[in-house]
Amino acid sequence: MAITFFLSGCQTQTLKPQPSNSDIPVDVADALEIVADTPEDIVNAPEDVADVSADVVGEMPQQTQPSSESASNSNIAIYPAAQKIAEKIASNVFIAWSELDSDDSTQAATDLIAEAYQKTEIIAQTDITTEAIPEPIIELDLWQLTVANYGLGKIENARITPHYNWYNKHKKYMHRVTTRASRYYHFMLHTALDQSLPAEIALLPIVESGFDPFAYSSGRASGAWQFIPATGRAFGLKQNWWYDGRRDIVASTKAAHKYLLQLHKMFDGDWLLAIASYNGGQGTVMKAIKRNKKAGKPTDFWSLKLPRETMNYVPKLLAVARVVAEQAGTDTLNSIDDEAYFKLVDVGSQIDLAQAAEMANITTDEMYRLNPAFNQWATDPQGPHHLLIPIAHLDRFKTSLQDLPSSKRVAWERHKIVEGDSLLRLANRYHVSVDLIRTINNIDGYMIRAGKTLMIPIASKDASAYTLSAAQRVINRQLQIGQTQASQRIEYEVKSGDSLWKIAKKYKISIKQIAKWNKLSFKSVLQIGDKLNIWPRSSSKLASAQRKVVKKVTYKVRSGDNLSVIAHRFSVTVKDIKKWNQLLKKYLQPGQQLSLFVNVTKLKQ
């Protein structure tokens, strides 16, 4: 018997499916690997987002279709979203997950995604009845739900084509990015739909950051939504030594939506101009509109002359939307059930992140990826006092939290001040801020006296255990550079008269490289005495002699193996093996698989 599904194609009504009863297999793709072969002019995060004016406020408008002026300059057709999705579901029994990313430190996330989406199997009744069999409920995953709620229309323009061709060609990249989105996308999509935003807005982090909340551009933009510091502060995103709200999944998403709604109202309901302004700044777009009005030209997005990045920004989003529309329901996109992955928990006070991870029975890596706004080993003592916890482990975490008083959520050190101590030296030693030491110990100025005792909060574990803290991310980045660069790192001390241009010229490298290695912007002002990490360009002869070829090796444990034997065999350290395999049990088992990153030029024969 043929069954036909009829769904509304209305773009302004949110289509929300019933919960799915299908099981998600355990071998979910790793959500975290960052692609390295992406052309900068196609997918790199923007270098800047202009500051928002303080007087740009207003009520959140309802979703509208593109302006008639914009429509007159483009061929617009509505995506046949719902009907097309119904046909895909009817012809696809199950959407498989595949393992494309390879970072074993995220295996915990794989298990958590599967665990979070487990569902109770419903046993069908075998009794024969005369009641009519109800029509099956169409179950959409989050990408299909996105397409069903598109609001920009299918816009055809020649400027979209090269971006569409790139995203459509690089299917592994799209799978990797949508895998990385697995933790966050349910929240981002449903938050957009709840405010009547077109669902394409939820796809902007693909263009901005590839759904990497740790993404940082040379223009000082940070987070999945790539806020620059000033715009972040304008929308209430706190930024200090402990915490950067631009990377807070919940706070930054709400801020981005608020900003876009204000821009949408400012440009009289034209979403393309609003989206362009999110990238290039509303002032830049307004000036372009004024120029066109003065010249008697159209003022829709496609007719404006804007900075190159902004000219490409809207076409990139439309290209991504088209690829998602065509690939939703296939294995190109990592299928994500329409189920919440995390829940926000108010912990009420500062808490050590490694300790919180143990309380939730997850890795510190997973804790940081859900809570990337926290820069250090603990949450901000001044707040916010909340953590995102996987729903699969929510009850365990809440129970542990109730049993742990606030006084024991951070370890303390009683430090007796000796000659030569300073607040800065102690802050560096204990990995805390100077202001925190002053606040806790009621110190008004910056002078301390030998013989006095200070109370200082300390991390419960070694610094390397806090895998994605700001300091560890810098260290890991430099290790990656060290493995791929032919030359040896030098530490350059900035001298009087130095500039990024002079230093780059001296070592025959680019300003962009220095900025990337040291997390600087192109406009950063160097201070005398600053230390910069530099990898000078080497001659071909030296490069050949020093080149490392590091490859990932999956090693199957044999009978009689131990970590020392394996480390010696592959010229690595036991500490490295433990770092690469964070779920490693105390004893190895024959047949167990280990991930090793091996310099193949030094393999022992």
C-alpha cells in the first residue's frame, strides 16, 4: 500500500516533529576535528565584526520574506522542504553515522551522544483489532527540520555558485563540521525557531567558525558566532581572565540572535542586508546604500559594493543552505536527532572543572567543549555560576553537586609570603589572577609583606589535565606547529622600534603567521620585552634534515605488551600515550586499540 505524506510548505510556521523512536548506534563520528585543508577565502571565520551602536534597540520583529526590491534582482523560489524531506524519509530506512574524524580524545563525546539519544523501545501489540491504523509520524532530524523552516527562499545568483561548488565538493568537510555541531545544534536551531528567525540563521556558525567554539581570528573575533570584544560587550558578553562570554554557547547564541533581529528591523525586514551587516557592520552597509541611492542604483544586497569578505559572506550562507537542503537525510551530513544534548545547571559557586567533570563522569575535554567560555581550570569566582552538562549524565552530576558543599568545590593553598614574592609572581605560580588574590585576601593595593599568609585557590590536578584551558590550547597549538614546521622555534624578545612587519621581514615569514602563532591581531601594539614564538623559514637543505612526518597509527595491543614496551617501539613516551588515549584503563587488554601519533621517520625496525 503506498502512503503519501502531505506537509505544509509555509516558511513562517515552525515545524517541530514528534520524538523519534529509532536507536542511534554507538559509533558516532568524532565531533571535534578541525579541517586543515579549507581555503581561507571560502570558509575562514571573518576577521572583524563591526561594533554595534548602543542606540540600536527595538522589539524583536516577526520573520518576514526578503524585500521585494531584493527579489526583483534575484531569481527566488521556495525550497520544497517538507515534501522533499518526506520523500527522503520514505526512501531511507536509516541514516548511518560514520567515523571520519580521528581525534581519540573525543571518544567520550561519541559515547555521550549515543547515550543521550537512547530511547525506550516500544513493543508492538500483536492483538488483531479492527481499529484503523494511524498514519506514521514523520520524524525529522535537525538538518531536515532546518530545511523545513527555511525563510530566505531559494535565491539564485551567480555569486553563490563558486561557494556552492566548494561546499558541495568537500563532503568530508561538511560531515566533519556537522559532526562537530552535534553538541550545540539542537539548542541553536530551536532558539532561532522560537524567535521566528529563518532557520538559515542557525547555519551561520558553519560560515563563521565551522562550529568550533574555540575559533579565534586575527581580527580578535572569538567563539562559534565570532564576536569581536567590543560587540560582545555591547551585547552583555562578559570577558575577563576567567571567562569569555563570546565562547559561551548559550550566551553567545542569544546575543547573536538579538543582534540579528535588531539589524533586521534596522533594514526594514531585509534579511540579506541584516546578515551582511552582522559580518561587515551596519555602518558599512548603510554607507553603501547611501552611495547607491545617490547614484540612482538599486539598494538590495546584490547591488551594493561592500568589502570583499562581506560580499562573499551572504553567498556563503546561501550556498551552505542549499547544500544542507540537498543533503539533509543523507550520510554527507552527520545526522543529529531532534533531542537536546545538554542542560544548563546552576552550580551556585566557583567550581574546579576537572572536579566537575568527575562528578558528571565525563572527561575534562568534554566539560570544556560544552563550557568553552571558561579560560582557566575553574569557573569564574564572580560568575556566571552555571555549567552545561550532558543530559545523559545530568542526574549523576546533580546528586554529586548536592553532596559537595561550596567550600570543597575548589582546593585552597595557604601560602606564607617570603622575600622576593609579588602578587604577579604568585598569580603565575598558582595559575590565578592578581585581582583574585587581592579580592580573597582583602588587599587594597599591590604590596604584600613577608611573613603574612595568603589564601589562594588552586587546581585539583596538574595543569596538563585541563585539556582545553586557554594555556593548554596555546601549548597544544605550538606543539602542532613544532610537528609540522621544518625549523626550530625561537623565542623572540621585542625590542625598541620593532613591529610585526619588521620581525616578519627579518625571519622571512608573514605577519599573518606571527599573529596566528601568538594569537595577536594585525593591529596589535607590541610592548618592549614581549616574548613572541617564531618559527623562521628554513633553507630546503635544513628543512629536509629536520622534517618530521607525523602520522596517526592505530595500534592493537598484543599479549605481553605494556605502555613502556609500546612507547619504546614507536619512539614516544608513556605520558604521550596516556594523553592521546584519555579513556585508557589501568591494565591493557590484548586486542585493545590505541591511537598513537608517530614520527614515521624514527620508527624502530
